[in-house]
Amino acid sequence: MSTHTIIEKYQTTFSKHRELAQQANAIFPDGVTHDNRHTEPFPIYIDRAQGSKKWTVDEIELIDYWSGHGALLLGHSPPEIVAAVTQQMPHGTHYGACHALEVEWGSRVKELIPSAERIRFVNSGTEATLMAIRLARMHTGKSKFLKFAGHFHGWHDAVILGVNPPFETPVSGIPEGVIDTTVICPPNDIEAVEKALKSDPEIACVILEPTGASFGTIPTNGEFLRQLRQVTQDHGVVLIFDEVISGFRASPGGAQGYYNITPDLTTLAKILAGGLPGGAVAGKEELVNLISIKAEKSNARGKKMPHPGTFNANPLSAAAGIAMLKQVKTGIPHERVNRSAKMLREGLIEVIDQHKLDWAVYGEFSGVKILIGHGVDGLRAADFDPYSCDYRQLKGSSDAMLSMNLRCGMLLNGIDIASNGGMTMAAHTDDDVQQTVAAFDQTIGWMKADGLLS
């Protein structure tokens, strides 16, 4: 790559993007509209996407592993979704009224998700977890909830606590009264959960990502989920599965369908709406029906949960969601994404061990997780077990300089993947995977040439 460093080459190759970033910095904080899109020295700007690929504003082709932050299972602009939205658009985007599409959409969710006795649509995963926790509090009459360090459930006040390292540090802007209602436990520690539930009778619910924090960055297994289901039942505590990412990605029935463990409430978004905005809370009738006007007469506290929402189950998201769930039901996309992810993980692991780096690649289902520096001397990437690693090491501990160079180097090699990994889509081909592995090898070579790695 001549004598220029990775970052110098990035600055030159993506010069048009630097100009757009300068404009964006005068409009948005950090020049971005989502924290995870912040990239040093500046982000890339995409013009269009199709299948497994995206094209930048200057027509550079990239194989994509962001997968719409997990919202895209089939790939970009799949024909089924495009047709459904195109057909619906002339009929209206917002009726301010009930419509038949929402009924079909909800019926398909109910058919696929084991816990879905009743459903309420919302607009995002954050809205869904906010609603689920409030329903649990109403149902139990208790004020606190328990979550796990590293698990992400959106950005409303209570759930944002303990998401990123240092996990024990409170997030600024959150009132003490809210902090006091949030109990944070180490992930995968059933003894800590049981101790908390025994000692604090004010805990209304337990919420977690059933595939582990950030879709398996800190993984969780079926054994822990079964233990958690049992202990929450024993203590009369509501169990919430946050399946915003894993819902319809881990299996047609989500993680709960895959593990055959049914929670009391489930939060959904992303794939649910076929890549458009949309979310839902699904669960036991007695819990979700606390939204009903009949709740004022039927429940012991004589209260209902108010729930408006301008874009709830809007016709465009409903049309896209129906088309998506038709494909999900077949299970075919899951076979494809899981196969591609396994192939990619194996290829990246082989490259790491060839270069003798203390890096790791791991994951389950369609997840590909990259850890830069596991800190164990002589441990091959092929032998790395995330369950034997301290969870603080798994999330947010990768070296920032190495992460930036890896990301920029992969982009220069035509691959758009976050420095901590990504997800596969059904549109990814074997050639895409092979190109990605080759790009990873090339980027590590550049990093060595730049003196970043030995």
C-alpha cells in the first residue's frame, strides 16, 4: 500500500466523505445521527444499497455487515419488501385509524413468537422495553427491575445504566431516583440474581437479551435462560426477553423459540418491520391487556397504561413487516445467515492464528464478534472461549487505535464492518465471505507495516 499509512490512505480515498463530514459537524453533534456511526477520522456516506452490498456517494462498492444495525435479515432492498412498500405507498402512509394490515401483521407475530398471547405495536426497540418494564411494574405493584451488565435495551433512563464500561459508573443526566430503581447484576450469574430477588422484594421484573449482551458480545446460553425462567417464576417476578435483535434472527420464533423457553413479555423491533421503523411488545394476555381500557375495571389497581403513538403500526411498516415475516416463517433465511456467519468466523480465526495475534473471533447464529486483544498469552483464536473470559474484557475493551485502523483498513478493502464485528444477511454469498477474509488478512498486513502490530 505504498508508503502511506492506513489512515493517510483513508483520508485520500474517501476525501469526498471528509467534505460531507465537515458539513455534518456543523449540524449534528459529532456529525452523526447514531452514536455507533461515529468513525475516526470521519464516517463514510452511503448513496444506495442492494443485496449484500452498499455503494458510497463516490460509487465505491462495499460488502456490508452492519445489516441495518441488525434490522436486515434478507439483505438490502429485497424484492419482497420493495414490492410490498411500493404497492402500499399510493394507498397511504398514515391513516390515523385502524387498518387490515395491522391485523395480519399482528397475527403473524402471534403465530411465530411463543409468548405472544397479545401484542401492542410501537415504533422502536426503546419504546418496546419502556412499555414492557412499565407493564411489569403495573402488574406487580413493584418499582424496581433487574438487568445485566453490558445488555442493551434502548436509551431511556433506566435501561441505559450499566450498558458500557465502566459498567458500574452511572450515566449522567439520570436522576438518582431512577438509578435507585435499577438493579444491575453480572451477566450469566444466576446466584447473583437469586440473591437480589431474595433480598429485594421490590423487584418487579428481570430483563435480558436472551442471546447475550449486544447479540452475543457477552454471550448467554440456554442453561442460564432455563435457570432464570425458574428463579423468576419461584419469586413471582416478570421475565422479559428483549428480542429486538434476536427476534426472527435467532430462529423464526426468536431465541425463545430456539431455546424453547417462554418469557412473560417479549420486546421486538428491527426485523419485525422488514427494515422500516417499528416495534412491539408481546406477551401474556394479563400483562399486555393492562393497556386496555377494560383494565380500569379488571385489574386490582384499577389502572390502565396510557399508550398513544403517532406511527404505531403505520401501513408502510405493517406492509414491510408482513412481507418479511412470510419469509421468516420458512426458516430458509436463518439457514443461510448462520452458514455464512460460521464460514466467516472460521476464516477470520484462521487469519488471526496465521498472524499470531492475541485477537479473537466468536459468535453464534448470524453474529460475528471481534475482540482485539484477549490478554491471554499463547491462546490461539481457534481455542478462545468467550464463556471463560471476564465479561468486562468482551465488551468495550479493544484498543481504540487498533480498532480505528482495522475499520478504516477494511473499508479501503471494500468491507463495511464495525471494528467489533457485525452480522450476516441471507444475501451474503460465499464469494462475499472469501473477499472479507482476504480483506481482513490484507488489513492486518497493513497494520503490521504501519508498526501497529508485531
